[in-house]
Amino acid sequence: MKIHWGIKCALAFGYAYGIYVASSTDTSSVSLPNHIDKLIHFVEYGILCLFVCWVVSSFQIKSAKMFYLLAFGITSLYGMFDEFHQSFIPHRSADVLDWLADTAGAATACFLWHVFIRKNKASNRLLTDR
């Protein structure tokens, strides 16, 4: 079953908006164990990158390198803009280490997409439009 690229975009933008809303909230009263926030960044941006891969798979991009560069780049840039946005939120701050965790999550998601989706032809037909 093919899913229209507009629906894929809506889901990806919805998830990205959820990240935006979460990063707009005051977390000064939340106490997390050391560096658990980096794990949260890693996972949430890994999921975002999987959504972006799903959207990008709707288009006829012949080069695998370009496919992954687009998905990784879009996700990493969104992480950078989100960190910049947090610098304007009371009790929040921009953190390069958070952005690095976002970027690492995106890179891992691209790798997982390549291994489990692009390499598996049956799943490829189910999850992409090719």
C-alpha cells in the first residue's frame, strides 16, 4: 500500500512540532540522572530522522549518498535550530552536546534505515514508494 507523500510529510512535521513544543517548556523542575537528556535527544532525533527518511523515500533520488545526506542534513539542521530556539526559552539553554546527540541519533537512524529498510526488498516495497 502506497502512502501519499503529503501524509508522510504531515506525520514528520507533526513529530517535529512535538519536539518544538517539548523544547519550549520549562524543565527547571525536572530532575534527570546525569546525561540521560543526551539519550533522550539521541532517541527523539533518531525517530525524527526515520520520519524524514520515510518522506525522502517518496521521491526518486537515484543516489543513496544524496538520500542519506538529505535525511541526515535535514534532521541535524532541525536539531541545530531547536537548540538555538531553546536559547530564548526561560530556564533552557542551547547546548552543543545536545546537538551532537541529535546528530548522532540522526546518523544512527540513517544507518538503521539502510540496513533494515533499503536492504530488505519486501520491507522496501511496503514502506517506500519504490
